[in-house]
Amino acid sequence: MTISQKLEEQILIFQENEITEHHIYRRLAKRVESPQNSHVLTKIAAEERSHYDDWHRYTGEDVKPNRWKIWKYDLLSRVFGFTFAAKLMERGEESAQEDYGALIEAIPEAESIMEEENEHEEALLEILDEERLRYTGSIVLGLNDALVELTGALAGFTLALQDTALIALTGLITGIAAALSMGASEYLSTKSEEDTEKHPLRAALYTGGAYIITVFLLILPYLLLNNYYLCLACTLAIAVAVIAFFNYYISVATDVQFKERFLEMAGVSLGVAGLSFVIGFLVRIFLGVDV
């Protein structure tokens, strides 16, 4: 079959994507512990290789994989889990499917390749069985409480105390105590639940760990800067960044809407911080406290 130069260039891009994703899925398959997950990822890797061979028949050229892309997704899978990496990959395949549509008229085989790409996503949805995703609720509990409580507390402390070292010390003590309390509450709550896949101690560690990490991130500006108003602004910016990052991770890994969850969490955290700032001002005025 004779194809135009423009079409051949487009197919060469598809070839590179397919062989690259073949190597990525093979790496993911070797890393996962579940035999079922490994089997599905291996099957997807084989299909990606088959797609590469299909395109090779039209171009007759050998294409090397994108090493940077392989390294990037390998790193993402190590840090955030294979589910996040694989789902992020599938988002890239969805955009590629739009380009496939333009090829169907010229190459009918492109339609069958699109159908297999859709099956990839369905297969991946069935293997979401990572520990960190099973404990998402515990992480959300610790993260959300830390963001709401500590941003509010730091906003109130900022206007009431007006001393970065004192604010950092007070916030740190408050945050660590709250993290221990949240972890203990999550332990007791999970232990009292019936027919749950979550281990009480692990749930407590995820909740307390998420809380502690958020505490240190929010207090960091008060340890590095001297202007307490600037510190508060940086803390609020960090809070929004943490909310955005976590919700992006959840939206990719579990296929939920990013915008609504982000706006809700950000609105609650910033709203509580603003209210606490006003309360700190009123307390300072009416009690006549001057630190």
C-alpha cells in the first residue's frame, strides 16, 4: 500500500509511541506483586508491540523507543505506584486515539487498533488493587484535616502572636498533637469496622503520616522567613499546591473529577483560614494581648 509522506510521518510517531509504551508496560508488569496484575500488564505490553508491528508494515522503518518517556514513567511508578503511571499513560493514549480517527479512511486497520486501545483502559480499571489506593480515604482524612485545621490555626496565630518563631513552635506542637490524635482515631475507627480490607495500624499510619507531612510543609515558611504576613501567604500557597497535587493524583488513579474536588477542598481550607485570621484579630483586640 502506498501512503503519502505526511501520513508516513504521522505513523512513525505512532510507532514510537507503541514501542515506548510496550517497554513501559513490561517494566510495570515486572514490578507489581500481584500475578493477576502482572499478567494483564504483560498482555497490554504484547498488544502495544503488536500495534508497533502493524504500523511497521506500512513504513518499513525501525523506530527506537523514547528513553526519556520510559524513564519518566518508570520513576512515576516507583514514587506514585503503577496505577498512577498506567492511568497517566492511558490519558496519553486517549489523545492518540483522536489522531487515529484521521487515519481510518486511509488505513482501515487503524480502527481495530483503536478498539484495542479502549480495551487497555478497561483492563486497567479492573486491576486497581494497590495498597495506597485502598487507603485513600485514610490519606484524605489526614490531609484534609491538617489543611483545614492547621491553615486556620496558623492564620489565627499569625495575627495573635506576630512572631514567626513563636508561631512555628505553637503550630508544630499543635500539628503533631493533632496528627497523633487523628492517627489514633483512625485506628479505632478502622478496627471497629466489619468486613474491611484495611488494616487498622496501616490506616492509622497513612492518616497520621499524611497529617505530619502536611504540617511540616505548612510550617516551613515560618522557619525560613521573618515577615509573618509573607509566611502566611506562602503557607496558603503551599496549602493550595498540596490540594492541587493530591487531587490530581486521585483524579488520575481513580478516574474522578479533579476540578470539583479541588475547588471544594481549597475553598474549605482557605475559608477556615480567613475566618481564623479574623478571630485572631478580634482576640488580640478584645483581650488586649500583646506578644
